[in-house]
Amino acid sequence: MSDIRDINVLVVGLGPAGSRAAFAAATRGYRVLAIDRKREAGWPVQCAEFVPTLVSQELDGLDAVTSQAIETMTTKVEDDTPDLTDGFRGRMIDRRAFDGSLVDRAIAAGADCRFGLSFVDFGHDGAVGLGDGTQFTPRIVIAADGPRSRVGRSVGRVNRDIVETRQITVRLTAPGSATEIFLAAGIRGGYAWLFPKGGIANLGIGVSPDAKPTLKPLLEQLHGTLQAEGRVGSEILAHTGGVIPVGGMLDPVAALGDMPVLLAGDAAGLANPVTGAGIASAVMSGALAGEAAAAWLGGNRAALADYGEELDDVFGVALARALNRRRELLASFETGDGPTPAALRRGWIGYPEYWAA
């Protein structure tokens, strides 16, 4: 373990963003401490576990943590016949194994990764307080501690717009190779999904916070419908849930006195405001944050501003479009009987209307 007094980079959070940040900084020779309040990487799972093909371009070795390939996406709007959308390929992963593999890479690169250890606060002098009573002052901090980032809140970066989710794992009666999306006016500010993983599937739903009381009954209704269709079993193998930031990217560069703080992944609001997808952006932003931290420590004073600009270059256009579509759709919930099927289609990535001006 590292001498806490000699730490260059503190990474808070050991999900995909934090692990990649720790790996990138440690690979460049800097002393990295990465912590997570969880007891184990990727557990409990709070994820639908789909990653796009893009992640395969950023990381090798994904086959070892892949449950199955995804070939396409179908979208069912209200009671209409599902629409097939080609080109949305990817893979279903074992998120627990995926996160564990990224932590292993960070450790192999020289990062000191510790679980069951939480960030508490910053002192007035910039010292970091940890849950075990330790206090020390790193040279730079990377916040990768999720949508409700405690580090982010400490420096005024807060994800104020979120979606609440609930998910169960059920058995499939037949395998499939498509992610399935369900859109309806009754699902306020979100959607439902069925994502296959071989003989099982993740069945979930997300809604705006004001509709949180509808999560359980809506999911039970969808589960019952799919059972009646003979597509899934009645047994619930696992439950999970959580929140997703859907307000768009926060300013990812902050400071506490002279100590820089970079935000990555969900802590930086990089999840897509429409789909909620955030693993790819976490992997990419984490690596960029680790590289920026190393460059700054090496004397490149422009590295921090460059990090913010690069995130905007990579994610800005897509996030802005998604945020606009989300706002349009939320506005339609306030009129009459809620969004029409046409409005639901315009608000979802599987339809040409979403990509139109």
C-alpha cells in the first residue's frame, strides 16, 4: 500500500470511470490511491449491463466478461407492433466481472485500490477526509463517485436532474439477440426495457422522480404481460435499482483552493439524458481524466482546461441533442393526455425523427 502522504492522485469511485482514471495516471508513473465505499467492485449491480460496440474499441479483453452479443434493437410504442432498428449492436456484460477486471488492470499498473473506504469531505485547508479517519492532501482529485457524487457536491457540481430506476432479472423462455424498448405515455420521463443475457434477462423501467411511486406497479404490469405472452418466467432472480443523471454534462473541472478536482463518468453528468447509457462515457472520460491529471502533474498547466474541452468535443453534441429531446418529451407530459405516439418516437434514438433537426 502507498504511503498516504505521498499520494499524487486521489480517485474517488472504482466503477469504470474511476478504474480507468487510476489506470491512466498510474501507468504514467504517478502514485495513485483509488477508493470506493463499496466492499467489492461492481457489486451490487445497478446497471442494465448493455454496452455499445464503441466500448470494444476502447478496451480489449471484453469477451471474458460478455454474456452475449446484441445484434439489434426493437422499440414498442404503446400497443403498436414493435419497430426493428438495425445498427444498435453491442454486448451484454457481467457488470460485476467487468468492473472487477478494470480494477485488476489499475492495480497491475501500480494504483493502490481500496474498497470499503469512503470520501467524507474536504477540510478548509484542502485536506481530504476519509471514512477511516485518515486525512491527507493529494495534489489532484478525480471524482468518479457516481450520479450523487459527494466530491462533486463539495465543489458545487451537482446532478440535479435524475431518473429513478427499478430492475428485476427473470428467466427467458427463448433466447434473443435484441434489446427491447417499451415507450408509453404512462411511463413518465423514461422507458422500460428487456435486455437478454443468454437464458435470463434484465427487465427494468426508469421514470422521473415525481413518478417514482409508479415504478413498482408498472414493472409488475410489464412482467405480467410478458409472462402472459409466454416470453418470461414468473420467478424473480434479482432486484436492483438506482438513479441516473439526465441533466447533461456538468463543468468537469473544479478546484478547492490550489487543488484541482476533475469529474468523470456519472459524476460529470455524462450519462445520455434519453437512454441513460453511461458505461461507454465513463470508460472514455475516466481515461481522459487520468491522462489529464498526469499531464498537469508533469507541468502542463493547460491540461485541465484541455480535459474539459475534450469532453465537450467528444460528448457535447450528442448530450445536447438528447437533452433537448428529453425536455420536449417532458413538456408533452404536461399537456392533455400526455405524449402522443409521434412524440414518443421523436424522443427515442431508434427513430429518424430523433435525429432530425
